[in-house]
Amino acid sequence: DVIAPSLTATLSLRARMQRSERGRIIIVIGVLCVALASTVFRRVLGGAIMANDRVFQATLLIVGGGLAYQFWLLFELRRHDRKGTLISEWRWKVSAAVDVLLPLLLMYLLQRLSPDHPRNHLAPPVLLFLMVVLLLSILRLRPRFSMFTGLAGALGHALLVVRANAVSDIDPNQLPMLFTYSVVIAM
């Protein structure tokens, strides 16, 4: 029996995947711009969490850093497209790691710096940012890659639940709900 080569190994498909990545990056840039505008809007309207200078500045730094990274990635992608070359496999993996770490880092810093209870930053709105990142991973056209991205996000969220419980003693009745978010992320 001869094993057929993987369809995902063909250069034509990899080129299509790279073009799809461009669209994904543009959507992520849009999402980050909305997050940045939302952060400023919450500050201007006197939102309790964004009124805290450290929280506001850390959020701007993380979201702004994510935005700068996505613009750099878009520039690199266009450079490779003009040259007719493919981006190396390790860059896709680094990009996915950055995508997942960005909302997890936001959750962590909000837990540490916000005057609110740490459990409040394990749920929406920042949790929705993680879900958007995971949904956009589908545009990478690699189901297994998307699955591992979701599992990494779920593990990160579960670790943040454990951390929040360790530093703030969450009501035991709320822990199942918080861990359910991690399970949903993994799905």
C-alpha cells in the first residue's frame, strides 16, 4: 500500500493558508482596535476598573503591544507574498501562542491590578476576547492546530481560576461555574 501525501503538505494549499492568514490578521487587528477604543471609552466614562491608572495603562500596553505584533506579522506576510515564499512553520506557532497569551495576560493583569475581586476577570468581557481568538484560529485552515490552540486557552484559563482562588478565596459554589468556562473554551 502506498500512502498518499498529505493534502496540507502541498505548496498550493500552504499558499492558500497564508492568504487566509492575512484575512485572519486583519480581523484580529480590527478586534484589537475595538478593544483599545473600548478601554479608552470605559476610562472616559469613568468606569470603575479603567479609572485605576495601573489597570488602564497595563491594558493599553498589552492591547497596543498585540496590535503592533499583528501589524508586524501582516507586514511580514505581505513581504513573503511579494517574494512568493512561504512563512516558516515556527512563525505560525509563535503567532498562535501570542494570540492565546494576549487575552490570558489581560486576565492575569486585571486580576493582579484591579480593585475588583480576581474572579470578576475570569468571565466576560475579557473572556470573550479569548473566545474570539480561538474562533479566528479556524481561519488557519488546520483543525488540529485550532484544537491545540483551544486546549492551550482552556488550560491557561483554568490556571487563572486556580490562581484567583489561591489569592482571594473564591466562594466554593462559584468554582464549578468558573471551571465550566475553561471546559467550554476547550470545546
